[in-house]
Amino acid sequence: MRVRPCDGLVGTIRVPGDKSISHRAAILGSLATGQTKIDGFLQSVDCLSTLACLDLLGVKFSWDAGALLIDGGGRRGLSEPTEVLDAGNSGTTMRLLAGVVAGYDFLSIFTGDASLRKRPMDRVAQPLREMGARVDGRGDGRFPPLAIRGGFLKPISYRTPVPSAQVKSAILLASLYASGVSRVAESSTSRDHTERMMNYFGIPIEKRDGWVDIGPVTEDPRGRPVTIPGDISSAAFLIAVAACSPGSKLRVENVGVNPTRTGLLDVLRTMGATIELDKEREVCGEPVADVVVTGTKLQGATVAGGMIPRLIDEIPALVVAAAKAEGATVVRDASELRVKETDRIRELAAGLGQLGVVVEPRTDGLAIEGPQEIRGGVASSSGDHRLALALACAGLLARQEVIVRDFACADVSFPGFINVLVDLGVQVDVA
């Protein structure tokens, strides 16, 4: 994709449905009794991987005027897959469904693409083993393909070694099949979409003293209509560009503003950004609003500790804005970036470096001194959707045009991104 520089972003846009919520709505709708209608389901590559796996597990679903209709069979309604479950590039698909199939006394085998097969799965496998499931994989159970045979599970009290919504969700989903109360705690709160969605479907969840308690679950959840808001992680890239571009006035309508996901907004405000929430409301248990951004000059900031889980997916967007901010921006405690779709610390520094931006990679994060000129040029996404979006947004702030190689991977999370840019008057070409 070829992106030409622009003088700020002015207009009103919408972004596709939230990826995290879409995964969870499809999974819980499959485990509920009756029909669940999902409006705004993100038809991205990752979420479609979840649907493909659910299909092999015997779930019936259809489409009606863009809405996803799932005919759930209850917690015991899945059947043994006759084929390997291919999660594609989606770690969420593999980790969350691992928790589900751990409750079944049949064999499930998960695989994924070359990138996913390099991502660690032991952080999910370990608690599932403690609950009584048999989980094996490459590298002593650390890497996919994973083979899981579950059955009768016992409850667990588990403190995650690294804050992770995927690990927490796998345990909560497995606990739907456990004989008592399971408890999960984290050192910092990760995104809580699973807890909210479970509450919305009528599954008993309690939060107290830093622990999330579930069970024993004695009744199946019942199907309900679900409306999914826009994805803040997708909106983040254009929000970051608008925030650091004097003259910008951008409204992003109908975005999820779950406080476990709005770390980028808080950090940008700390850097001096003018960001307001309008029309705040709750939809299906999730806070939703219009995000209104007025461009200005930013100051560098340090991001670390408990803030990291609240913006781990948005750090590439933050770094792009930091390139135009005054002073140093430092990200620490973010070693999780090294085990995403790529080593995002290394690839982000390399990709922006190809455009003339100096980013210092560090063991658990990175540092960038601004303001810097984004020269322009050619850079590769390395097949990472967040990196593709970050490089494209760097092109909006560059002196000359930017060409992003392998941009198609952006469809993993933000199908239609190019159309949104065109609606904002940005000049883009696709080879």
C-alpha cells in the first residue's frame, strides 16, 4: 500500500467491530442454549478462524443481513472434531478454545500458521493440566500443535505469572465444566471482556480482593442478542495520528471504551492530547462512546507497570505518535511484545527505521526521542497486522510517501482500513 502524507485528519468515522468481543460472543453463544444474534461481528481473518473451529466442533451458525446467528447447544453441545482445528494466526482462538475443549472427554488437536506455531502456549496448558486436562504439544507442551483431551475438571485457584486476558479467559471457560468454584488473579488487570460477556449471558462471576471467581455453574447460559462496538485497538492508530497533528478534528463513533482497554487514551492525554468521550453509554455490558480527538503538539512520556496490559496492542500506534512528540518516550515492562505475531519490539524499530525514525529497542520495551522527521520510503509489515497499520499511519505524518509491503495482513484486525482513509481524504494506492 502506498500512503501519501496529509495535513491532519478531519472527519467522522466508524471502525469495525471489536475483535476481542467478537471472539468471545461467538464462543459463549455456542455454549448457550437457543439462538444468539450478534450484530457487528468482526469478519476478520482471526474471528473467522474461531468460527471455522466452532464449525468443526459441531456448532451451527448462519448469516442474516450481516448479523451472525448462532444456534447454541449448551455447554455440552459440542462434538469431537474429525479434523485438526486450525486457528490460523489467532492466538485468541487457540487459547480460548483450549479452555472450552478441556471440559470434553474427546481429542482436540489445534494448529495454526507458522507465526502462531512459534507462540508459547504453556501459559494456558499449565493451568488446564492442573484442572485435570491432558495437554501436549511441541517443546514439552510449550508450542503448537496442541493435543488436548479433557473431561471431568476440578476447580483451581490460579495466579497468572503474566497478566493475560487470554490465559484468564481459558481458565474461566474451562471452569464452566469444573465441579466447584475456580479463582483467577493477576498482578495487573487485563482486559475483562470475558467476565462481562459471561455476566451478560447469565453465568455467575464475582470479583473481589483482586480475584475473579466463577462457579459452580449449574445451568447453561441462554442465548441473547449481542451488539458489538467498534474496536478501540483499531481506532487507536488513527486516534494517535490525529492527537499529534495540529489541525486534526477526528470523531470515531460507537467505540468500546472498556477501561481495561483505554490505556492509550490515558497516555496520550498525559502527553498533552485533547481527547473527549461523547455519548457515553453501556451496550450489552460494555461501555461505549464516541471518541473525539483534537490535534495538538505532544510531550514525551514514560509508560510502564500496570498501564502496559491496558495498551499492549496499541503500543505500535503510541510509538508513531511519540516520533512527533517533544522529548523522550520510554516503554518498559512490555516484554510480552516479543511473543506477539512477531517480535514487535524488534520489528517496530526495524520498520520505522526504514522510514528514517530512530527507535531504540530494549529488552522489555523501547525508547524514542522526538520530535523526529519521518522521512518516508519503503517498509515491510513482516506479516504483522499491527505493524502494517503503524507503518501506514507513519505515512500520514511523513515528509514523503510511504509504501508498506505485505499490507494485506491488516485484514486480521482492521478490514476496510483503506476505505476509512479514503473517507478522510487521504490519498492511498493499493498494488
